[in-house]
Amino acid sequence: MKKILVIAALLAFSITTKAQDATKPESPKIYNPAADAKADITAAVKKAGSEHKNVLLQIGGNWCVWCLRFNNLVTTDAELSKYLTDNYVVQHVNWSPENKNEKVLAALGYPQRFGFPVFVILDGKGNRLHTQNSGYLEEGKGHSKAKVMEFLQGWSPAALDPKSYEEKTKAK
């Protein structure tokens, strides 16, 4: 009788655990291990060039909770999302055991040395402008909206345009 009760209890626990797993929202899959990162970056650069934007490469993987947290922040915060859309073409570049994109990351100066996520800013011609360690943008268990916005503004096309500084000088 005790064996039957133990088996029934284990079965009930197993069913409850499976039911709870089924109700958990699945993590978004923002990185594609099968993607051709080089081709995707080339397309992003072409688009950025034609739209007078820069490219923000977000390098990481679906396994990386910090990568998903960053993506959640910049896609759900209206101000950050608008700023990104207005100034950048965003491209997610996968790094995972299935595909480490070693050649692409080597060409970008080995940004993975900073951990994940790591951000690389390219101009509309494909020149690497900056590599950002995301640790400097963190606050608590996420990323600071203010620090992320400062980072994005500091590497936007307007911030790097000499004309914007010439106009300020003329105004004085």
C-alpha cells in the first residue's frame, strides 16, 4: 500500500511539474544559430547606408539571459525602441555551441572577449566604430535605460557627424 501511495505521489508531482512547464512563456528566440551572419551583416550595412543610419550588432545567444533582458528592454521601452528604429539597423549575431561565428567575430576584432551580450557599432559603410562591453550598461538584474540611451546617443549618426559640431560652433 505504501508503494502505491509513493508511486501515486510521484506521478502527481510529475504531472504538476509538466503542467507548470507548459504554462511558462517560452523565451524568445532572437538569435538564429543557422543564420549566415556575414550575409546578414552585409545586408544590415547596405540598409543602414541607404537610410543614413548605423548598424547595432547585438552578439549573444538564446541561452544568454542578459542578451534576452537587453532585447526585452530595447523592444518594450517606447523611447529606446523609437531611438533604435530612428538611428540604427539592429542585427542579432549568434554565438552558441552550434555556431560561434568565429570568422565573423574575428573580423570584428573578437568582441566576445567582453562576454555576452556585446555590441558592435558599424557605420553605413561597414566600418567598425565601437565595441561595447554590456557590463557597463547593467544595473541590478538588468540594464539601465539611461546608460543604454547614453550609449546609443553617443554612437548615433548625428553624434558622429562633423556638421552637427560645425553648426554649434557657428551658433556661438
